[in-house]
Amino acid sequence: MAADKIPVDSTIESVWTRLTHQRKYVSGVLSAMRRCRAEHGEASVRIGITGSGQKPYYRVFCPKVDCGETIFGSFYDNHDPLENAFAQTYNWSVCSMTFAELEDFYAAQIGYSGKRPL
């Protein structure tokens, strides 16, 4: 594996220390995940694994027990939608984080213990 590539099982938690703008990045991911939850009831996120983990693209999806995943959207690190041409399945981590996992991890990292938005 090249030194500038992240492992195929990377998550936002595992690349946290590499993220260029940690708070801005994760708060944007959580915002997209909230929209997915409002529409589908659940949300999980995978990150792109083709880079160094500083500004990974991300894919929000709704896990479905009986039929795999329903992709809500794929996004650049600035939270703009990713064009379909760059959204191939093999570019994404094999591991993901649920909304609750990411929210809990983020709160712990920034020392937040207050009320959380729905």
C-alpha cells in the first residue's frame, strides 16, 4: 500500500487525525446523514479510499436488511454532490459508520455533552 493511500477498511473515525478540517467536514457529513434519516429512517456513511484521508469524499446510504443498501448520495469533501462518473463502488471503504456511531464519536472528539439535534 502506498504511504499516501488509506486502508480499504477506513472510516471517518480511523482517519480523524488526518482530516484537514475535522469539525467542518464531520458536521457536513452529519447534516447529509440527517437528511437521509428523515427520508429513509436510517443513515450510514462510507468514505472514499483513493486518497490520503485528508479530505475524503463520502457516500451516505440507508442500509436495508433484505436488499443491501439504498444510496442517498455521494459527496465531495465540501459537501457538494459528486457526479456519477466518480462514484464507482470500488472507490469506497468496505466499512461504514452509522449516524449514531459518527455522532457519538464526534461529540467525544470535540468534548460536546449537550443536547443533540434530531
